[in-house]
Amino acid sequence: MSSTQRYTKVAIILHWLIALVIIGMFALGWYMGELPKDGPKQTAFDLFDLGIVTWQMDEPATARTLYFNLHKSIGFTLLWLVIFRVYWRVTHTPPAMLASYSALERKLATAVHHILYLLMVLIPLSGVLMTLYSKFGLKWFGLEVFGGLDNADLRDVFKESHELFANLMLAAFIVHVLGALKHQWKDKDETMSRMSLK
């Protein structure tokens, strides 16, 4: 397959890296949402109780605080990754869709990609704004980025937006994956290989 029929290596790496981070963020979001607000405070945590990594805190905190701060830190990193991905997409023309795509597939693929790009920006951005208007602010892996403005009303607006965007992302993500599987297993075309580093 020629290079003009494939995505660039940078685009491919960004695609899979961001996809994995988003999946991890969904899992982390569900996990931390179930943690009690009044759990015991400690300085050392067995990360996800897997016995692999011990996370050390400078000050005693609850498990809920640890995982919320981890979610915020990864989300802030993700926002910058997505901004770079959008920049790369704008400055590097993606390969044309395969000629075998039907008109409906072309419209659906275009719509889903636009929705995914929009939500990739809106989800971490709304999360950062929610954090800004909380009373805690943002510490990026322990380094203070900004303090919280402690505005509960605005925080709740961005909290609801964050959750709505996440639910929309989940739906769009499922459609995207189902489409990719259709092209791989039913159509047996080159859609997936164009997003592979092979």
C-alpha cells in the first residue's frame, strides 16, 4: 500500500494512544465514582489493588482523592494530546476514503469522525473547566497548575456537560468500532490496515 493511501505514522500513533487513554479514562471514571467520599486517609496506595504499583502521596488522602486527582492529571494531558492531534489532522491531509465505500458509509464515517474529534476536545476541556470552578483546582501529577475558584453553580454546569459528552463519546466510539470491524471482517477491505504501523 502506498504512503498516500495510509495515515502518517504520527497520526496512527496518536489515534491508538488517544483511544487507549480514553478507554482507560472511562474505566477510571467508573472505578473512582464507586469509591466512598469518607474513606480512610493514607499516604501509600496499591494502585487499583493489583499488587503491581504502589503510589506514594506527600500528604494523607482518601483513595477517592487519589483517583480523582489521577483522572484530572491524565485528562489534562489528554487535552494537550488532542490539541496536537487536531493540529496534525489540519496540517496533514488524510488519505481519501476507499472507492468501495457506499454513499451512506461515506456520510456516516465523516459524521462519526467529526463527532469524535469534537468530543475529544469537549470532554477534557469541560473536565478542566469543572476543576477550575471546583474548590480544589488542578494539580498535574502533584504540580499545581491552578487553584479552584469554588463556584458550585458553574462547576455543576461543567460536571453535567462532562458527563453528557462522555455518554455521547461512548455511543460514537461504539459506532466507530463496529464500523471498523465491519470493514475488517465483512468487507475485508484495507480500512484497518491504513491505521496500522505495519
